[in-house]
Amino acid sequence: MSVNEETFRQVDEYIGDLLANEDNILQGILANNKAAGLEPIHISPIQGKLLQVLARTCGAKRILELGTHGGYSTVWLARAMSEEGQLITIEADAENAELAENNIAFAGVADKVSVRQGKALDVLQALAAENLPPFDMVFIDADKPPYKEYFELAVKLSRPGAIIVADNVIREGKVLDINSTDEKVKGVQRLNKMLQSYEKVTAIILPTLGVKEYDGMVVAVVN
Ligand code: DHB
Ligand code: MG
């Protein structure tokens, strides 16, 4: 038997069917997002389940998400927390933020989630000034050029033992090209390189291959 991209896609579906089923609500959110013309760059179901496992691992009661998009990953994350949980999710695009708010209400998790519309760096600075309790988990999935700055601010806003995840840090293997001129690739390369000698976290990059393009996620714990 030869293993190829189709095998990886089928294995992803196999794992999803076993352990990461989308219910009608998650499927409905994807349908809403598609109808609104959003790019299908949402996480996969098994990545959603991975986020839930990580949220439970650190006992997350306060989660921060950068890059709400249509709120699909937001709902996976919100569902990993009890009723007292709080999730702040940041979205730069006003139309996406409104769509996400509707999806979050549709999913019945609006009490746990607040959408902050604005550029992530601005909202992060504002959050830092609000003296909120630290976050237990941060999911970074916003625009790629400032990923290193997002990560550093995420660490600042988190407690020791917090889990920080950053999506899309392999980009179909394009990170291997040190001469890349792609701003998204350069952005994630800056983060990945920083992690090599960054002592504030213990980190790894999980390569991911499945229903989505070949990519990877940073998974880190704050020291
Ligand atoms: C892109 C962004 C994402 O968050 C993702 O998961 C895939 C692609 C992008 O901007 O290209
Ligand atoms: Mg992503």
C-alpha cells in the first residue's frame, strides 16, 4: 500500500469520525461562513478536538484567541470550558466579527465569549492595560507577519503553565525556503526561529497533514 495525500486525508476523516465529529451547529457555522464568502481557512475538526484536549490539559477558564474569522475554532474552544469559562477572541475585520458573533450565539456559547473587533496588536495592548487576570490558553491564528510579536504578547498575558498554540507555521513546507519573499512565510519563520532560543516557553511544532494543506502548529507551555 502506498501512502499519499489521499491517505492522509482519509486518515484525518477516520480520526474525525472516531473522535472529532462536527455536530449540526459546527456544520451550520461552516455553511454560514461559506455563504458569507469567507475563505475556507478554518481549522479541521481534529485540530478543533486537539485544541479542546489542550484546553482541558491546562484547566482553561480564560482563553484568548487571535483571529476569530467566522468563529468556528472559537466554538470548539468555548465548548472545552465550563459555564464560568471566558474566551476573548480578536478579529480585525468588522464583517467577520459580526458574522462570528451570530455564529457564537447560534452555538449557545455567547455567555462565555466576547468578540473584540480591532487589529490584534491594538487589542492586545488594550488588554495588557486592563490588568485582567492572566490567560490559561492562547490560540494564535490571525495575520501571519506579526506572529512573533503576537506570541511575545501572548506570553506576557499568560500564567506559568498556560498553553500557547500558533496555527500555520509550516505553510506547505514553504518555511524551508530561507530566501522566501512571502510575507506570511517570513512572519512564521520569525516566530519559529525565535522559539529556538526563547526561554520563556517549552515549545514544539507539530506538523499536520490531513484534510487541510500540509502545515503545522506551535504547541508551547509557558515556563
Ligand atoms: C491562511 C491563514 C490561516 O489561518 C490558515 O489556517 C490557512 C491559511 C492564510 O492567510 O493564507
Ligand atoms: Mg489558521
